[in-house]
Amino acid sequence: MAVRAVRGATQIDADDRDQILEATTELVAEVMARNGLSTEDVISVIFTVTPDLTAEFPALAARKLGFHEVPLLCATEIGVPGSLPRVIRLMAHIDTDRPRSDVQHVYLRGATALRMDIAQ
């Protein structure tokens, strides 16, 4: 097994608790599905949000999905002028047999614009 990092991001329409939880749930579920992961495979997850999102911690959505024993951290992205607003990002560290080139990064909704080279 190797330790790999999986990236993902999504964008929401407003700083709204329900939108943060819904979009984060969708993002985490998609990362897990595309990479064939269970919570046992996840070492840790770092969530970041743009400075305009303060209504809820994205980690709460992961806890509701069963990430009870996985260390989770939330932080704020730096506020770069002109950057995409209302974005939730994650970086999950996982145990996997997949080579780095087979790890599926997930960019959803408006966040596909962040990584057109790997967005699906």
C-alpha cells in the first residue's frame, strides 16, 4: 500500500449551511466512489473554504457520512483577488494500491473551472 493524496473541489451558490453540507457530502461521496474507497482507507482529510464561506464546517458533512475515526481539519483558503468564490476544497490522504496516475481527483459544479485538465 502507498499513501496518496486525492484532491477535490466544488462550488456553491451562497454562504448557506445546507448548501455547504449538501455540496460537501456530494464531493466526499464522489471522491470515495471514483477511487473505490472506504473510510478505512482514509488517513485524513483537509477541507478548505474560500473566505466568503462561514456558515458551517465542511467536516460536519464527512462526519455524517461515517468519518468518525478519520482526522478532519477545516481551514480558510487565502483570499486571492479575482479567484473563484464560494469554493469548498478537500485533500484526502489515503492508503491505496493505485498508482498515482490512477487516482481520480474530483471537481464538481463550478469548480471544474479550477482544473479543466482533470475535471470529470
